[in-house]
Amino acid sequence: MGRALQPKPTAMSLSLVNKPFFSPPFLLCSKLASQLPPPPRLRISSSSSCLPFTACAAAATMNGFSNFISHQQPGEDKGTVDLRVPVYSSSELVEKLQGKIRPEKGHPYRAMYSSFFDGITLDPALMMIPIDDHMVHRGHGVFDTTMLFNGYLYDLDSHLVRFLDSASKAKISSPFPRKTLRSLLIQLAGASKCTAGSLRYWLSAGPGDFLLSPSGCRNSQFYAVVISQNFSECTKGAKVITSTVPMKPPLFAAMKNVNYLPNVHSKMEAEKMGAFASIWVDDQGYIAEGPNANVAFISKRKELLLPLSHKILIGCTAKRLLVLASKLVEKGLLKSVSTRDVTVAEAKDSAEMMFVSSLLPILPIVEWDEQPIGDGLVGELTLAISSVLWEDIISGPETRRVLVPYEQMAAM
Ligand SMILES: Cc1ncc(COP(=O)(O)O)c(C=O)c1O
């Protein structure tokens, strides 16, 4: 029966009732859950002199007992809580995870590469990263995304250049040179058998301890996943609002690090207002960017303007658009293409407006802060810009499109 643990000065006293902690031989067995002896019951009691018990999940072992979880809400002081929580063996846990995330045909996560286990898994249940990775608990990681369309990776090299630039700004040294990262991503796409979707990949300072300094992180890591997704040209107009969430300082906004909390809040703020996303305006009143897209405007004089400053993330799509849009200038559809600061007043007075980002790649914007942009309809020039980008994705030069070697990977 119960063994009282030494009470911590500010925590609850804790005792085990019913059964003791699973013995090591039990941990090694891999029976089905129904065949297993019942898990231990924990009794967690808090005395009135204790601080309120906040929900916690402790992995640390205390006097040989481990893994306790409470569902008690912060501030609740109910005295004693009885709960049962299983302690799984490795094989039981894998079985449990596979039951939750089945790798059935429709699952969107098709393949993951991890330098931590140095290989690829096709099982979504095992697409995990270590909890002590500095990226997980301190945000010390960078990421990037590449579109996979019709069996080709679009503009992979531009994304890899930015990826390594972000890593260097974040003070993470890649475990592999660019050529190897590229090869790993191509092989991963091949192994996934996925022909349309996105590749998302991360460089992290790696696992080590849970400290602030990365000095205990043994090796930086590279993780990548292929997510199946269908794409089609965005022809409907979206609404946006001006964000009230503070922008990240330029140093952190200009690298694609994993600290996207302001971006998440900015998106949530927009959704709450019935809009698609928010637009950041910088401290000088110039247009910055959206939470995961750059913005572009077409003035009433048919100038394409991209406000690409050092205060934001410079998109690979926006850079490509600068080159491709010159075709529309040659055809006489656009008067000019340029990057410069754009004030809110000028932006709101534009004829057309759009988001520009890898997985869109163009999304027309027709309303901002409940005011129409231009005539409030999807603009013809926005659609012409969208077409040139789609043309590039579907049949652009080989330098921009990498054919995925599906057959080669299947033969391995
Ligand atoms: C903050 C931010 N700005 C701009 C972009 C557009 O970049 P890209 O065109 O390379 O996707 C992104 C893309 O995710 C982003 O997260």
C-alpha cells in the first residue's frame, strides 16, 4: 500500500494507494493494455498551508515513484485527488501511439527524417523529437517550408539558402552542409511517395539538458516532414485587419526562427474579427508583413510594390515574384515593379492588394479594416500575377524545380 513521500516545502504530499510502482520486469513486458495489471493509483493531497496545486506532469523519479499527472485546475484546492495513470513500457507506448495516430492512407504526415535517429520513418506515430531539444523548451530552432507540386520541389535552393542564413543568425551550426540537407530532403520526398504537399524542416540546437545555455546540447539536429496537401489557385478575396500584436524586433523577424507566438496571436486576432489574417505596421507607420506571408500592392498607376524591409522576413516567393512580374511589365500590364516603403495611407489607397507566400502563393486581399481595397473585388492584375507564379511552379525552369526520384527510393 501507500508509501508516503517526503513532502516538498510548497507542494502537496503524495502517496501511492492500491499498487506500487511497476517493477522493471513489468516494464519490459509488452502485453496488450487489457491484459496488464491495473496501473498504480496515486493519491495527491494538498494541505491548506500549501500553495494551490497547478497541473503538472513530472517525469522525474521521486523515491522510485514516477509520472504523476493531475487534472486539477489552477487555484482549485479540493484536498485529495484520486487518479490512475499508466506507466508504459516502450512497446506498450508505441502501440498506444499507433492506436492514436494510425498511418492509414489518408494521414497527411507521409514521412519524417530525423538526424537524431539518422533515418526516415513513414509511421506518423513515431514522428517525434526529443523533449530536451533546445528548440522545444527554449525556442532555439529555425525552420523553412518548400512546396511539393506534381512531383517537383519548387524553389528548394532559395529556401535552403534562407534556412541556413536563419540558422547562422540563430547561432545554430547545421550538422550537414547545404548539399547534404538538399539530398536528404529530396530522398525524404521520394520515400514519402507524396506528389503534392509541403516539406517542413527544422534545424535545432539539439537535445542536451533543460538549461538556458545550449552548451549542454550535444549536437545540432535536422528534422523534416512531408505533409500531403492539395493546392489550387486562390481566386477568392480575403479580408485582413491591422494587427495590434507587437511586431518582433528586426533581428528576430528577419530570421525564420520557431518563435511564432506573435504571429499566432496576430492570426488569432484576425480570426476573432472574421478576417483571414492581420497586417503588421512598423513603428514608423510603414507596412511590414502578414503573420506568415509578405504583402504586395498594385497602385492605381499599375505599379507593383513590395515593402521588403530589413524588419521582416524576406519571402522566397516575393523574391521570385520580383523576377517573374517583369514579364507583365513587358506585356504592358504593369507599369513597374519595385520594393520600397509603403505607408498605411498609400497601401489602403491601392487598387489591388495580395498576400505572397510559398504555399499560397498569391492570395488576393479585398478588404482591410472593413474598408474595400480598390473596388472590393479580386483584381485582374492580382490574378495575372498569380498565373505567372503558377506557371513557374508547374513548368518553370529546371533550376527552380527539382524532380523527386520516387522510383529510386522505392527500389532501395
Ligand atoms: C513571417 C513571414 N513572412 C513572410 C513569409 C513568406 O515567405 P515565403 O515566401 O518564403 O514562404 C513567411 C512564410 O512562411 C513568414 O512566415
